[in-house]
Amino acid sequence: MSERPTSAATVIDDFERSDLAHYTGFTGEATIVEDTGAVSNTRVCRHHTHGNGKYPLVSREGLDVYPEPGTTFEYHFYVNDGGNVFVCGFASQGDGFSQTNQRCPDAGGYAVEVRNGQSVQFRKDERIERQQDLGSLSNGWHRVEVGWDVDGQGTMRATLYDPGGATVQSVEYTDTEYRGGGIHFGQDNHNGYSNTTYFDAFAVTDGSDRTEIIDDFEDGDLSEYDYTAYGTDLRTDRTYEGEYALELPSRGGSTADSQCVSVSGDLPYPSRGDTFGGYLYQPDETNQFRFVFAAQSASKDPDGYNVAVSGGRDFLIEVDRRGTELARTSLSDVDHTDKWLKLVIDWDYDESTDTTTITATLYDKGPDGTEDNGVLAQIQGSESPSTYESGGLAFNGDARGASMAFDQAQFFGRQSSGVSATVSTLSFIPGGNENSTEGGDPLFSSVSEILLQEHTFEFEVDEEIDLGLLGEIDISWDVLKVRAPPLFDAWGVGDMIEQRPDGDLDEATSPLPDKYSDEFPGEAHDQFRVFNDVNVAFDTDGNGAIDRDSVTISFDGERSMTAIEGEEINRLDAERIGAKERNGNYYFEGGDLPRFERSRIVGLDGTEAVQVSTIFGGYTAVAKHLIDELPNYDSTLVFLNEVLGWKFEVGGEEVADIIQEIPEPIRSLVTTELNPVIALLAATPNIFTFVEFTVLPDGRRFVRLWDSSMFPKHALYMDERQFDMTQLPYEKKERLNPRFAFFLGEAATRAVTPYHAPNLLYAAHVLSGLGPLISDTVDEYTDWVPGVHPDDFPEYDDVVPHVAGEPVLEFGSTGEWPEGDPIPDAEIEAVLPDLPFFPFEL
């Protein structure tokens, strides 16, 4: 799943241009391609290497903006297996590369090099200047944030984040030779083979989205601090998170303060534009804590900006200790002792007026730190001209009662008035243990089987067959036996889960260890077939209106692999139809279909809203490959024999050559009789969801699942929390489950699913339904399937999980989970239009 772009950024290049006209270097090895998994918008830069070649690109003019000293920028690269080296450079001084110097242009520059499984490095020109060890990276989009001259003294800091946004590694280097230039990027596939990767979303940020830890004290020492005094140490008896917290011990009646100061660069320091702070436990009202940033010296009470929290008196902001006071409020009537407090500091700067504005906010986290009891106090103050623009940090404690604890100093990311909301669907095939080695059965999933074991069909043939004008022919036998093995469920393995448990999306998308213990033992695989995800984010103007320039909409979609059943019951020749092989077992990669999507800003409920509509899915892999293979056979019976493992017998002997040993008239007769099963095989069902998502400036969000494939089950998530799920009643080893039958029937009619029908016809089905047409198609199946009585089989309209013209599922919330409350269905229906917003023009 791709990381969503930050909104507070100025784009360097998101590759939405259709070419690389602003680049020189090895431009023949890179192209702009459409990618539904792009980090930003819909296009990415595809980069290819040959052998050990690097083939970088460089741009020094033509883009809207380039990194400069004092700024922070970011870029994204995609890891897709292999030992690649990913290079992104800045301050690029030339327009070309030599064969020996391909990490920076010939004329010089800086580069951040991520060597998968080895290190993260800073390079100047071609030399390695600094590096930190790095383990193997997971597949997916990774983000690198680079701060250039973060302290005014030439310090550069690069931080690598994994696809989930967690910090992986960081490295620092100081140099001041280059003060401007372009950008360059590329990859070195150092394992000696050709490889393709992707780059996206190069942007200059204001630093306000930093979320890394400053110090969580989990290294067990204070070696990063240049000055400590009066017993300042670590404690384990009271921590906000983890094993250690900073202890600021009691000094009784002494005026000497416990404190620790860092200015030498061993910690990441706040910069203008950052939001930062930490968690303070203040046991009683006799204590005072100070968070000092832009600290100027490694000494007692260093100069710098001070935010002080007093146990019994005030909450204040000062320039230096007992210097110019910028803001103050009393805490004497505020219950803020003997509990954890979250301290958040915003450091803003207006260059045009040289004005520094500092906002400090205290939140009540309760005695054990697990509560969210809201804001206790907030203050704001400004100064112009500004006294400090950078520096280190210090934590100071005047503890005259019990010792204080401070923990998890970190960057919180900018607190904004923006709205962000996400909706997701997960489609999965119910079915418990299909691993025989663990006591399961290969036919335990909700996929229908049609034939529960090898089934024999007998076709009686007259001794003479009338060929009309051509006369009659005599045959020497009168019975043809067709031995057919199980279908469908015998071919592929389900998702090894009966119900998607209540919980968050991370849990649901975490691969299941040893999912296919029979076929791919020891490997972890996804417990879903299709993942469909939409994120909407925007800022408001403070008056309930949407800032249109801030609206960002991003999509994510995945299709998991299909493991081919390795049990003897499966006679499908997977290799013949293109399955991939690993360790003697077979699988198909997930096959995504194009995404339909459309968005708009619409007036709603007296205000306006961002509304997004999308359909996303994937074809069922086995069916798709069977259909691709079928035209290669002149005889359907040969296809059934060679690909599906059906056996044909005459007089107890297996027919070795169907074309030679079974006369054409008889082959035609049998083919006609088998038409229903051939029709089953000639349809390519698609697993999909049609989602409409509406987000309002006041934080309300509504999702309507207007349509979904009849099979399998679909779980609905909002803000990464499951709220509803479609139903799929089934029995293990079931011949023909109604929903599975109509799943095939929908595909066979080619009139009711978005990937088969024209837009207008599909819309008509969503609004009014085409049940009789589908029921007629499925009647042919039920007449043929042994053990199924057509008269007892339900009609399509009795099985479809919703009434035509109404959503399959709908849900609304007053805000982001867990703060938001569910909105009653009646209110959802009162706010939203009756008709769906389709993701394509009608």
C-alpha cells in the first residue's frame, strides 16, 4: 500500500508532465508511466538499469523549484525485490555523467544513497562521507526526507521512512561548498542483473510534517547530551512508553536545577516550521519543567526559547530564562499534576517581517498516559526581530517535591485545521484450513465445487448415426464415459479465514505466516484477494469552506496472489495455462483491472463536500488464464482432457487420442451435452467494489458501497477501522452455492458488472437490476450440476445482497475514528442524494 503525499509541500516533480524534457543524462532509460499506485496523482517515473549500470538523470533548470540551503525536501522510491541502490542528489553542478562517476554529475554535488541491506550514505561528488548501517527493506514506496543546512552551519540530515511511515535510519553530514544547484536521481542494480524501479513525489516541504523521535531514551544513557547536572538520569519506574524515561530528580529546597543539554548534533533538533514536544509527568505543584529549544550553549540554563510548565503557578513562553516574556497563563486552577501531560510546541516564522511566533499547548493524558481528556491550556507569543533561528535543546527540572519524568521527545507534525478521511474495502474468500498437513481439506473454502469427487457421465451412442445427406455411419461401441474431477475449489486455495475479525486495517492487511503450509511452507501471504482504498484530505478556510487548492485525493489498490492447490484432487495443469512455479508448486500473480474514478466538490447540507466515486477490482486469475488458453484447442474435449484432467473411456479403456478415437459426430454430441460446464469456464468473473465517499469540512464522512461482486465477502473500513461486512452463507464442500453461481452468471451475461457491461447498461443494473437475465443464465448450470435441483435453486433477486437502487452497505461518522460517533442511517439518507455518483460519465 503506497504512502500518501503530504499536503504542505511545493512540488519539485511529481512526473505529471508527459515527458522528461527538463532532464539530461541517461534519459533513454527512464519513462513516465501511468500507475494507480502512484504516491502523488497518477504518474511515476519508471527507471530501468542493465547489469551494473546506474543511468542517472539530472535537472538543473525548467522545474518549478529546486532545493536550497535551509529547506527540507523529500522524494519517494519503490522497492520491488532485489539488492538495488537508490540514489537521489541535490546541489547538482553539471548536466552529464561519466561512466565512472554516476552518483553525482561530473561537476559535483551531494547525494543520498540508500543501499538496500547495507547502508544509508551521504556522498559528496563520488566520495562516501558518512554512512549508517541498513537492513533489508520491505517492498513498497519508501520516503526519504532531506534537511539541507538544518542549523545554518551546513548540516544535512537524511531520514529514511518505510511504507508504513516508520523511521528506518538516518544519517548526517556537514559541508558548505555547494549552496545551490539541481537534482539528480537513479538506481544501481548492483547484483548484476537488469531491474526496473520507480520514483515519485519530489517536493520541498516546510519541515512541518516531521514525525520522527527526538529522544525516547531507549538507548539507556544520556550520551547524546553535552551537559548534564544535579543527578539528571534515566528512570524505569515511570515511563510514558518503553523501558526508560528521563528523570529530573528532586533537589529539596535547593535552587539548583537538574537538566541536560544537547547542542553538538547528536539529536535531531527542532527547526522553524516544526511542531514538537513530548510527555511530562509532574507529580506535584512544587515543581517546574522547562523545554528549551534553539539552545545556544552546552551549559547550565543555556540561552534559547523556553516553554515552562509550573506545577502550581504558570504556563509561560520566554526568550532565555527570565528573559523577555512572550506569553503567560495561570495553571493554579487547572488540574494538571499527578498525571501525564502532552506538551506540543509550534515554532512558526515569518521571513517577510522577521517574526517568530511560538504556540504551546498542554493536553491531559491521564494518570497512566492512555486517556485523551483534551486541552488543558494553550498560549501563544511573538517577537520581532527574532532572537534565534536555530540551535540545540535542553530539558530542565526544578523539582522540589517528587522527581519529574519526561519521555518521548518527538516531532508531532503540524497541527492543522485540515480534514483527512480514508475508506477501504477488503475482499476475501472465506474458508478455514485447506492445508491437509494441518488436518484440513482442499475443498473447505466457500468456492463451489460442482463435482465433489470424480464424477462419471455416461453418454449412450446409437449404433448408427444419421449424417443426413452424407448417409449413416456404424460405430463399434455404444457408451462413452467421461470421468470429471472436482472443479473450482479444487484449483485454488481460499484465504484461510472464516470471518474478517473486528479490528484495524493494519491487522487485516498483515500477511498471515505460513498461510499455504502445504504449497508454500514458511511464507507469509495476504488474507485478501482485492484491496481498494481512497484517501481524501483538504484544508478549510475557517468558515466552513473547502480550500480547493489544498484538496488531495489518492487511491491505493492491491490484488493478492492465487496459490494453486497442491493436493492430488487438483488435476488442473497449471503450468500449461501460465502459472508461475516455485519449489514445485504453482501460483498466479494478482491481476488488477483499470480503476474507474471521478471526484467533485458539491453543495451538501448547507455547506460543501468533496465527493469521490471509484470502482476497483481484479479478475479471478485461474478463470482468466483458462479462457486465454481455450482458443488454442480445436476440440473442447481435448481442452477438458489435457488442461482440466478429464478422462474419456470406451469399454473400460481410456481414450488416448480423442481426435482419432472418438468420431466427430460423437465429439459434437458430447460437447453439446457439456455446454453448461463449458459456459461456466468461458466467463471471467471479476472481484470488485463500487465505493462512493463523501467528506464535509466539519469532519463528517459518509461511505456508500453501491455495488460489489456477488462473491466473495467484502469488509468495509473507514479511517482504517472495520465497520461493516457483506454476508456470504456457505457450506464446506458445497456443490453450487447460490452467490457463487450468480457470480459466474453475472460474468456470463456480460451485462451487469462494470468490467463487462457498457457504462449505461451497468448503471441501469445498479439502479433497477437485471435479475431475470442472470437467473436464466444460471438455470443452465443448475440443470447440469449433479445433486442440485433446479426447482429448489433461488432466483437472483432473492440472493442479491441489496435492493436495486439502494447501497449494499452504508456508514457515516461525525469525525475520524475513534473520536467520531456513528451517524444514524436516517441522517445519512437525509444528507446524501438518492442517486449514486458514478465514477464515469453516463
